Amino acid sequence: MNQEVPPVPTEGRPAFVPHQPNWKQKVVARLIYTVISLVAATLRYRWSRDPRALPHEGRPYIFCAWHNRLVLSLIMYRQYVKALGQPTRMAALVSASRDGALLTRVLELFGVQAARGSSSRRGAQVLLELSTWAERGYDIAFTPDGPRGPRYEMKPGVIALSQMTGRPLVPASYHLSSKITLKNWDRSQIPLPFATCTFHFGDPVSVPRELSEAEREQIQQEFEAKLNALTQD
């Protein structure tokens, strides 16, 4: 969910095994999951558009949200599938690093499958994994400015994923009436209890399988603009 992954060749590279969560990370992950769930239960939720307005026949989708909206992105997805009367069926891209192992466990507690990799580690394999999940009917979660930014600037990995899977991109964001903004690279937003959270999403964007470099850059810039238009700090 927080890695940009364009396809990379793997021939001649030693196999890399993603880090798995240790017992300390599992304890921390449970704590993070519990805190998010408790705070999320106090929030008042609104939608700027009816979530059922997304064409059902276009799914599965690749949902794209900026990295600083990670905290409530899974809550947003739960609200979306609940409105459709469907179960959670989502896979997310997560770094193969030690930090990614912690996030993997948090996602598992939310019922989300993790595909582990990055542009430098398991890039081609993780694209294939995400494609397999999409073929099984799972939506995909992606943070196009992760994992290190710059904030609100889209990287090309999600375009490659959309080309490979044939699945449309959907811009998604939310606005909090009260929050704590961290002083990290992405200015992560932490909701305060009893805040109002307004969910936003845009129309699906289909990406052709064959693109010139100029066409790819144009789609990337246009989608970045759509996502930023939904994002209010």
C-alpha cells in the first residue's frame, strides 16, 4: 500500500524473502489496530457522493489514496463495501522491509491481503501477485506517492499496475474536521475522537495497455490532479 512499483527485471538477482512480523511487531500491530478501531467508532462519517455511484461492472478497482490518508483508508473501504452489501475483498502493496512487516500485520487484522515488494525488491513478482488478486475479484489499494514521497506527487508504478491488470484507477481521499498532523514527510493525519470524516472519490480512470511515454506522463499528471482536487488539508 505504500510502495511505488514499476516492472523490473529479476534475472540474475538473488531471491529476496520479505521480512515477516516478529512477536513485538505483532503486539504493536494489535495495539495500532485497536486504537484505530476505537477512534474510528467515535467518528461521524459522510460521503460527498453516494458510494454506490461507482459502476459495479467496473470492479475490481485500484483505489488510490495519498500516503498521509492511510489511517482511515481501510475504514473508508469498509464503508464502501458495506454500502454495496459486500464483504471486504482487498489486497494492498506493502514494502518488503522490516517496517513493512508491521504494516502487513495491521492489514491482516483489517482483513486485507498484503503483497510484499518494491521497485528494488521483488518488483516483477509483486506486480504478478497483485494481478492475481485482481483476477480473483479483489480490489487493490495503492498509495501513489509512497513510501517516501514527495508528498502528493504521483509515481508511475500504479500506471504500470493498471496497464498490467486492465483495472481502472479510482482516486479516493477524505477530510477530517479535527485532526493531528504529524511532522513527517507526508504530514500524516491522525483523526481526533468525535471528528467528522467526509469521504471523497472520483470517477474510475481506465488506462490503455499500450501507451507512449508522452501518453503515460499525461495520464499520470491528469490523475494526480484529480486526486489532489479531492484532497483538502
